[in-house]
Amino acid sequence: MVTRRDFVRAVSATSLALASSDLVADLVAQSPSGRVLESKFKGLSDIALLTAKRGGCSYADIRFTRNVSDSVAVRDRVVVNGFGFGGQGRSESAGFGVRVIHSGVWGFASSPLVTEDEVRRITLVAVDVARASAIAKRSDVKLVPVAPVTDYWAVPVEVNPDRVSLDDKIGFLMKVNEEALKVPDVFRVQSSMAFDFEWKYLATSEGSYIEQEIWRTAPGLQVTARKGRSVKTRTFSVPPKTGGYEVVQGSGLLENVVRIAGEAVEHCTAPPIGAGLKDVVMTPAHAMLTIHEIVAHATELDRVLGYEANYAGTSFVKLADVGKLKYGSKIFNVTADRTIPGGMCTVKYDDDGVRTTEFPIVRDGILVGLQTNRETAHFVGETASKGCTFATSWRNYPFLRMPNVHVDAGPAGSPSPEQMIADVKDGVLIDGRGSYSIDQQRYNGQFGGDAFWEIKNGKVTRMVTDVTYNAITTDFWANLDAVSGKEHWQMFGTTGDAKGQPVQINHPSHGSPYLLVRKIMVGAAYS
């Protein structure tokens, strides 16, 4: 039961966060855009760094962050709170976090109060945390070097979402819904758009001062139909991207809504598929899920080292597997990339101040690399971080998170999706994200999609329902028999990648061509 004291405390904390957001916004407004060393946050940062140095720290950084999340949705013809990056409706949060190394271990503390006195106090708290933690340390933290940098970077935005009126946003969503509701047997439709703005200022004791601004946008559409006693929902897979309102304008919601509504209706009478070994053709919208769960997560180095065992799990991959493990067939190539335009994890610098890049994970079916940051790179004998440190907000400790992770397109002359289908005698075409279940080592999983079509003798015959397939990671990718070319490569993603304690949410993108995987155990999933 919630007591009056708990209620007052919760309300006070909310008010404090909102007030802090306003304060940070005022300080940002007072600082010249792009002139990092003239920012109000430069002086506040130097207070923290000097306090940490006087406290005996070998390293320190301070990160000011402001997050503004906004979303709107229309269900049928009624406006409702959309579910966005930060929850329902609009939310704001701002503050700072200080991270130090003292006695060979990390200490971290954070606060929503952005004042000089609070910066000093929180820095000393972080030092005390490190000293206390040192009692139980197994080894000293080792950071690979990084060159200091002073820089400003922002995601390119064509149309600032804040400059588009709420009426115009609702009007667009209403138009989408009206088109869906014209389709017979459709009784429910929800369209939405969510926006996340993140501003951050990072300063380190090694001399870096970095300011970044990031916009992320996620449109959405779900259509539900009913025929008799059968009710099915079809979700239109829209890639969330970094960018502004232009992401909504280019999302294809209006252009595809009638097709999606028709598929929701057809799905109501679709029969279950027969179980057995079948070939699977995966659209990029579906491959995203499988890539995320059994490639991207399995190659996070902190998982490999066991750092996430208590919550997010470990990995079947071992340090000795790099350069040796056969992860898939020879046409299986995977690249991590925090620089690709539109990628949800695309930034210029990570939260360690490391310049981001792209790097190989799998080449010609062999595991050749893992995701690293400054703290973990030395475990694989590397002298530079791959720039994979990230924290969700000011209150969170920065740690290793996956970047954008993609399956590469095939070379010129690779088969088209139509040619893949023509080469399948007995199989299923899967689109969109569905159910998933994976063991803690990311080795044995089961996946479903959002929509399914039977393939017989080289032709798509009919829609089928509730398909799942089993995937032993290395066996599954070893059966990869064809990938389409770059003209069919698409980037999708997720806004809900959870990891860490307390839980933090990451927003990665996963690109893929069409994929043909042979002889996979397929069965029907019943709800």
C-alpha cells in the first residue's frame, strides 16, 4: 500500500526532476551552440574534475544530460497517450552523473540538482563509493587510452518535431486510421509517433569536452481485425531512426495502411502451418529480431566476461573463439556501426568520449570481433575502444551497450527476394517482429514473426498463422544459404533493449538484406 509519505516523496522527486530539466535547459540556452569551451557546463565540469583530482582519483568524468520524450497516438478516432521512448505522453528529465576511479575501482553518483555545491558534493560521494567498493575488488580497472577532444555534434534534422503542431501530428494519424477503418472486418487501429531528444555534455580528466544533441523518432501502426471468433493484429514494421519529423513523413504509414489492414483480415482465417523442417525466407523487418538476440547480444564483451550474469545473462561465445569460431556460413557477414546515418545508436562519441566507428564482428562466417569499450578492450588484446559505452540518462552509470549491428548485404548479382522464393519447395516467408525466447547464453532460441506466408514449389500460396522456428545459434546461421543485395537491404530496430541493474534502455538499429535459411525446424505456436 502506498503511504502518504511515499506519495509526497514521489511527487517531490517528480517536481525536482522537472525543475532540474528547466534549469539545465536554461543553462543550455545561455551557452553558445557548438562553442563547447564557452559553455556554462565547462565551468561546472572543471569543479567536478578538480574535486576528484584533489580526492586522489586517477580518472574522473562528468556527464550532464537532458532527455525530453514526447509521443502521441490515435486509437480508432480517439487521441490517447502514445507509448514513447520515455513512457507515455511527454516526460522530461535532466541532471548529471560523476564517475571516478579511486583505489583501482569505479565510483559513481548522480543528482538532478545542477549547482556548483551539488557538483562538489556528488563528486565526493562518487569518491566515497569507490573507496568502499575497493574492499571487495578483484583487480584494478584498466582503461585503454583515448585522445582528448573538444567537439560539438548533432544528429542532422530536417524538420524539428517541436515545430510541428500537435494538431498536425494528430491530423496525420487520424487520416491513417480512417483509411484502415474503411477496410471491412477491421475494428481497431492505432497509429502513433514518438520522439526522443537527448542533449549531453561530457568532460573528462583526460582533457575531453564534448557536447552532443540527438533526435530519435519512432512511428508506429497496428491494425486489428475480427472474422467470426478469430481476432488478429497486424503490425506495420516502421524503422525507428535518428532524425526529426521527416522520419514520420517518410515512414510509409499512409501508403501501406490499406495493405496492412487487408493482411490483418486475411490473417484471421489463415490456417496453421504444418510442423517440420522447412526453408525460411526472412524479411529485413523480421531478421532484425533474430540478429538482435543471437548475434548482437552474444557478442557483447561484458556478457562474454560474465559481468551481466545476474540479470541479462552471459554468452556461449568465449574469448578464445575470436578468429576461430564458425558462427555461420561463408556468406554470413556482420558489421557493428555507430556512424551509419539514421542508426538509433549513431553518435559521434560514446559516453567514454571515444570517437565511434564501424567494425567487423563476423567475416565469411568466422567470428572476428566483439563489442568493446575502454574498460574491456584489453581483455581481447586491443589497445583502443570500439566506442560502445552508453548510459540511458544522467542518473545511470555508463557501461557497455550494443551499437547498431547489421548483417551485410550480398555482392552484386546476389539473388532477389523473388529468386529466393522461387528456389524454395517447402517453406515460409516471415515478416515483422513477434515472439521470442532465448536461453541466457544466447545459444538456444525460438522466434516468431508478425505475419507469415506459406511457400510451395517456388510460389507464395497463402497466409498461415502463428509460426515459430527453433534456432541453435551457430547451426542456424550455418544454414544461411542466400542473402539479397544492397538494393533490398533495410535497417529496422528496437526502442526497448534492456540491460543492467538498475535497468537501462538502449535503442539499437539492425539492418539486414532478405535471408534464406535452409532446413529449420518450424512449428505452429498457439496462444
